[in-house]
Amino acid sequence: MFSLKGISVKQLSNSRILFALKSYTAGILALYIAFKLDLARPFWALISVYIVSQPLAGAVRSKAVYRIFGSFIGATATIVFVPNFVNEPLLLSVVLSLWVSICLYFSVLDRTPRSYVFLLAGYTISIIGFPSVNEPNNIFDISVARFEEITIGIICATVIHSLVFPHSVSSVFFQRVETWWNDAKKLLQVISLKHSQKKFIFAWQNLAAEISQLYILSRHLDYDTDNITNDSIISALDERMAFLLAMLYVISNSINHEKIPDILQLITNQIELILSTDHKNQLQLPPIIAHSSWHDILKWSITTNLNKLKKIYNELFELQCFISSKEKETSVPANLQLRKQHKRPLHKDYKSALFSAIATFVSMMTVSIFWIETAWPEGAYAAQLAAIGCCFFASQMNPGIFVYRFIIVVLLTIPIAAFYLFAVLTRVDNFFMLMTVLAPYYLIAGFFVATPRFSGAGTAAILALANLVLLQDKYEFEFANFLNVSTALLIGMGAATFFNYLFRAPEEKKYTRNLLSSIRTDLVSLASGAENKMNFIFLTEDKLGLFAPFLTHSSKKYGYLRTGLKDLNIGIHIANLRKAITQLPVKVTQSVQDILNHLRIFFHSSKTNKFSNELLHQIDFALSEVTALPATDARDDALLGLSGLRQDLYPHALPYQPSTREMLP
């Protein structure tokens, strides 16, 4: 049986079928409860089930908590805004559009499950606010009803997915960690076999992206059905994986820079030993004295980095053994705990968030003005759908394409909805019949929702049918009304598509350059001491992992990634200097500080990678001072930083000469 990452195609199909069955069961249960409570729009309960449903039980529960809280905020905001601005339709449209846009801005910035609070706060006000403008006196009752409908759907989805064959986040998380670990070992083999750097870099990026995805997935673990995992394990894994990945590039970069036979042989021999289980014994460092040659310094530097690689590899190996021992509920052994407590950062793309908010505001206002000027009865519905379209796809790297696909699915769904409305539902006279006739459509759509490639299409099909057929306890079988609703759906989604393309497509083309620019901004912070080494590694790897959706052309992708990885290496060297600077002799400290100041100014103002000869002389002078110091941790950190900077910034310069110190004034 063909398998992907240890999961067979048959298993994948079965899990998707199970997801479709569970989602449909939860949806029908929510719909039944909404009907029994005589709620005005019970179809929102059904929609809410599919919005919150996830294949993993813990993810459903975490999303449920955040979505209920967000829905409550949105409903409360509606009660505040609509009665106060209902007599000024244009001003009310501005207020509602601004609220949704601001909520969306913060939702895009926050890449953790917490973003659903902001998303639902904006999403709910559009669901309740726009249709309520004709009934401002009933706004409290309408808001409560919508909140009840949404909450019923969320609770039903949570209960069914948690109790019926729950698929735990924990098992998937540790399976993906194991896959990452195996891929990291393969990357070590790529280094030892001296495969092309392009192959290494593309594989490296996949691992970087997966680290961030694993961290985001781990945020659901607290809500998991069988989570016995101590938080310290997750933090320790995250830190070690990120640092191992950084060290893999440091070693790979050394191979590509230096073609000295004995150094190359040293690296390949040690990698082979690491992979063959000898990853505990540290190498003996060659001595460094005042007149050590550049070759001696390089060999010392690479040996030190190999020892760091072996240490972090061994710690990850022990963590894997600890996890496999089924003792995840206990504390991590002291030697494997976090070296330093820190808040794990993720990249926040303020520009994308801003342009998403602008596109949402303009979309909603355009449709609202059209609605106000034409007095079109379904205009409020169109404005509501423009907001929903923008909310659903704002977090996508290219939301315009997703909304466009949504419209294609809607167009395909319209004749199906017409068939249901005019040929099927006219014959339905009880809930059991309704449940039966809806089953084929929603089970098939649910299967597609569980398939990553077609997830958006499946969600679009579910939302489109629910909105077009409008499941209430009595139906309007009028073609004119159906045509009006279909037109509103297309206009609302069409506006979301057009303005997302208009405002975000040009920005997407600059996305990779913006990411690289933000890495350089982090280098400025690192050189000035405002950022620490581990946070810099986390952020840089996260940013480089985000390149994938934008770079389909391999040569361009390779060039961008090489630039970003070079900056990652430079950042590690700068961090080593910053760590050493407080413990070095005053005279040496000044030389190192001059280099850091030079780099800070360069990365703040320069758009090129051309470093001056003055900086090369400063590095050589500092090297001559540092090599003359006795061996200490501070000296070693400074030597690593200086030799690494010289190697990366001046790969084609003549080798460092110990006599440099005497030649400089």
C-alpha cells in the first residue's frame, strides 16, 4: 500500500469519510435543536458546525472556545452600534465595515488559534448587523438568537468530534515530530554526501516551515482528548529543533565555503559518526594561539560547530527516546529543559494585515453604498457576504485566488440549490426527510473539507447551499426571491474577490523581498543587543518557511533562500559576539563593539551585500586580539563570531594573516 509520511492512502480516505460522517451528524443535531427551539435562522447552527469542525478533536475544542468568545463580542458590538446609528445608513455601514476590518487586521497578525476570537468578533457583527437594520428595535433579540444559533453549532461539533472516534492532536503532533526528525537525519546525509546546495536548501526550507506549523499545532494540545504531554516537552522540542536546523546550515555552509581536504574530511567523518549513533563524544579542539593561521582558526571553528551539532543532536535524540518511553506526563530531565525561558515568537506581517483590512473595508463599503443608493432588498445580504468572503480568506497568502475559487463553486452550486429548493424541499414535510435529502450533498462536501487540496471548495459548497436554500421552518419557493439571493451572493463575493486582487496582489509580489528586509531589521536589533539569539533563529526560520507559496520558480526561490540563509548565519555570528562582549578585556571589547556598530549601520541603511574593506580590517584586527587571549567561553564565542563573519562576508578574500595586527595602526 502506497503511504505518505507513514499514513496509507486507505487510512487517509477512511479518516476523511469518518470526518464527513461526524460533521454531518453534528450538523443535523445542531439543526434539529435550532428547529426545536424555534430559532429564526436555524441554518446558522448547521453552518457553524462546518466552520468549527476539524479532523483533530483538540483543534475543534480550542476553536470552539475562541469562536464562542468571539461571537459574544461580535453580538455585543452589534447591540451597541446598530441602534445608535440606524438612522444614518451610510455612517452605520462605515462603523460596521471599520469594526470588521479592525478585527480582521488583528486576526491576520495572530497566527495562533487565538486569532479566531478576532475573526468571529468581526464575522458575527456582519451576520447580525446588516440584516438587522430594518428591525433596530429587535436588535437585542436578533443578536441573542444569532449567538444561540452559532453557539449550538459550535457545541454540537465539539461534542460529536470529541466523543465519537476522536482523532487526537497529540498523536498527530508526535507523529509529525518523528517525521521531521527522520527528515533532519536525511538532511545530514545530504551534507555528508556533498549533494547540490540547491537540494539542501529546498529540503531545509521544508523543515523550517514544519517547525512553525508544529508550534501552531501544539497550541491545540491543551484542549486535546488524551493529552498527557507536559508543556516543557513541547518547548524543549521546539527550541532544539530550531537550533539543530540552524546548525545544519552552519555546517553545510562551511562545506560550500571551504574546499580544504582535511576540513572537508573532518566534517563528513563526523556526520557519518553522528548518523551511526556516535553522537555523544565531543571532539578535541585544536589549540588557538596568537600566531595561529587562518587554516587553524577555521579548523577550530568547524570543530566547535560540529561539537555544538553533536550536542544538540544528542539532546533531540534523548528527547525522542523520552517521548517514546510513554512518560510524557512527567517533567523533562534537567539536562533537556529549556536553556532560557523565552516567549516563542512568530512572524507578524503588518503590511499584509493592513492590506487585508483595507480590502475588507472597501469591499463592504462599495456593496453598502450600492445597497443604500438602489434600496435593493437583498443589499444587506450582499454586504454581509462581502464581509464573510474577506474574513474567510484573509489569512491565505493569496486570498483573491481563494475567493475567486469560492465564486466558481458558488456558480456550480446555484443549479444544485435550485434543484433542492424547487424539486426536493417542496416534497419534504418532516425533519427526517430533510435529514435524508441533505445527506448526499453534505457528506460529499464534508469529505472534500477534510481533503487539504479541496478544503476551500468543500467549505464553499457547504456555505453556498446553506445560504441559497436558507434552511428555516418554512420555505419561500419563489424563483424571484431565489434569484435575488443568488445575485446577492455573487455580488458580495465578487466584491471581496475584486478588492482583494486590487489591494493585495501587488503587495504579494513584494512579499519575499519584505520578508528578507524584515530579517535585516532583526539583524539591526541583534547587533544593538535588542534581540536575543534564540528569538532571532525562531523568527528567521519562520520567515524563510513562509517563502514557499510565493516562489514557484525554482531559480528565483533558490536565490531568495540563499540570501535569507546567509543572513541567518550572520545573525548567529553577531549573537556570539554579543554574548562574548561583556566578558572580554576592555580593549578587545572596543574592537568587537566597533564591528557590531559597523554591521548595525550597514544593515540599517544598505540595500546591497557589498561590505567594505574597512570592516574586513576591523575583523582581522579583532581576530589578532582574540587569538592572543587565554581559552575561555567568552574568547571561544568571540572567535566563533569573528571567524564566521570573515568566512561569510568575505569568502573570496585572502586568508587572514596573524601579522595583520602589526601592520595596522
